[in-house]
Amino acid sequence: MSAISYRHYAQPKIEVKKQALVTVIIPFLNEADVLAVCHQRVCEALNTLHQHCEILYIDDGSQDDSWTLVSQFQHPLHQVRCLRLSRNFGKEAAMSAGMKAASGRCVILLDADLQDPPEYIPEMVKAWQNGAQVVEMQRRERHGESWLKRTTAHCFYRFMSQMSDYPITENVGDFRLMDQKVVNVINTLPERTRFMKGLLAWPGFTRTILSFDRDARLAGNTKWNYPKLIHLALEGITSFSTKPLRWATTAGAITSFIAFTMAIVIFTKTLVWGDPVAGYPSTILIVLFLGGIQLLSIGVLGEYVGRLFIESKQRPLYVLMEDAMTKPTFQYSGP
Ligand code: UDP
Ligand code: MG
């Protein structure tokens, strides 16, 4: 057998691509008024890192000029990529689309309205370089938000961290940095009902908390209203814990016990003292009370059955309509 010579085969060219240091994911819905300033401030913050980064805009079905605007954004040092969803799927789905597409060694989630100041990015990256795999940004102050919103948000965070079987840090929203490893884990979580505060906290890993003052919106209005927030809270509770089901069972057990004790008392009183059974109002009250508890328990059960129904359909979380990308033109020679 003749020996095979490999000399004649062309050596494959290995192209060494530098992975972006950070991917900043910015989901937006109708934010044409703020996007230009947002892009400028994010770029300025990334420039201080002196490495290639990626800015990933996710258009969550905007009806204004937002898409035309972002698809023209570019930067000589950083890759700018814009994904457009086919309709409004919600911020949670938009962030999930961003995390699937992100190519950086770590990922930062940022709101387009500049309530999460991009100037904190270098500090977050430093904490990550010092070993934290998740850098959570805890709100110290919430400028530009009403007393009612601040209080309800605070109560909700406190309630959720008590309900959850694993720690969800209070007053930490979506603004955070995550290592690629953490993002890969989150990308494998298949649920359709995406309560992000719970999902992002689920993988664990080493954490650092940094404090920041949340600014007021630069322009435009919040996309949330109270019915939407109540829906989000219900979704959060029922998609992350089965404790309400246990509460329904406990309420049932307690009322049955009370009813049983009362039955014994009434029965004894009638037999021993011959008391006539009195009290139309108390009967009505008890019937209404039990009816309320029963309806509430059925409602709780219905919430979980509804979640099962949605999950069983296995529909995609979002549909991508367009994908525009501009590569950096300048090569960093450093590490
Ligand atoms: N957003 C989105 N899809 C939605 C709602 C909001 O992508 O369905 C974006 C919005 O454009 C902004 C961020 O999510 O960049 C936060 O939204 P908003 O400021 O309305 O929420 P708030 O800060 O009041 O909680
Ligand atoms: Mg906002």
C-alpha cells in the first residue's frame, strides 16, 4: 500500500474571529423619540471598554419610525444588529429573542427609554471581570415614578421573593449583566409564560449586586398600565410557584374544621338546652363565605390549567421578520 501524502492537500485557512466582549440587548416598542440618544449613550459607554462589543436592538412590533431609525445605526468599533419581530410579543419575548441571538461573552439587558443608565456598563463589566457571573442592578431611587407605582412594585418584589423557592433579589428589574454560561442556561428554559424576573434568577451562579438610581423616562410613556401589571403579577405567581394551590387546600381544610366544630356546638346546644336553631343572617354569611372560598379555589386552579393549555400548544415565543447587521470596520489589536 502506498503511503498517502498530505502535502498536496490545501491547508484549511483558520479565520480567528474575535468574540464580542459584551452584547447589550435593547428591546423596544415605539421608542423613536429616544433611540438616537440611547444609541449614542450606549456607544459612549462601550467605547470606554476598548474592545469589540455588540449592540442588539429588538423591535417588538413598533408602529412608529423606530425600525427605520435603528436599522440605519452603525458604529466603526462595534457590531450593531437589529432584529424585528413580526408583531408585539411583549418585552419578555423580545428579551428572549435577544438572548438567543447574542454572541458576546456576557450580556447586558437595557431598556431603550434610558431609565437604566448605560453609564453603569463599565462598572458592571468590571464586576464580571472580577468573577461575578451575574451582576444585578438594584434600584435605590426610582425617579419619575408615582408613589403608587413605587409602593406596589416594592410589595410585589417582596411578595415574589417570599413565594419563590430560590432567591429573587428585591428591587432588581431586568437591568443586569449575565455571563454567556448563564444566558445559555436561560436559553434552554422552554416555557412560554416567561416571567423574566423568575427565569433570570433561576440558574443561580455567583452574583454581585450593584446599586443605582433609576432615572425618569427620557421621553414618551410607559408601556405598562395597572391591568397589564396585575396580569404580569398573576403570571409570575402562577408560573413560578404552586403555593396558591396549597393555600386553597389549606383554606378548604380550615373552613371544614370550623364547620365541623360549629356543627358539634349547635348539635350539643340543641340536645342539652333545647335551643332553637337561630340565625338567618349567620347562615347566609357562612354560605356566602364558603361560596367565595370555593370560587377563589376554582379560579386558582383555572389559572394553572390555563398555563398548562398555553404550554401544551408549544407555539414559538416570537416570530422574526427581519435581521439587519452592520459589522465594525475597525479592528482592535488588543486582547
Ligand atoms: N417594551 C417592549 N415591548 C413591550 C413593552 C415594552 O419591548 O411590549 C420595551 C420598551 O420600549 C422599553 C422597555 O421595554 O424599552 C421598558 O418598557 P417601559 O419603559 O414601558 O416599562 P417601565 O420602565 O415603565 O417598567
Ligand atoms: Mg421604562
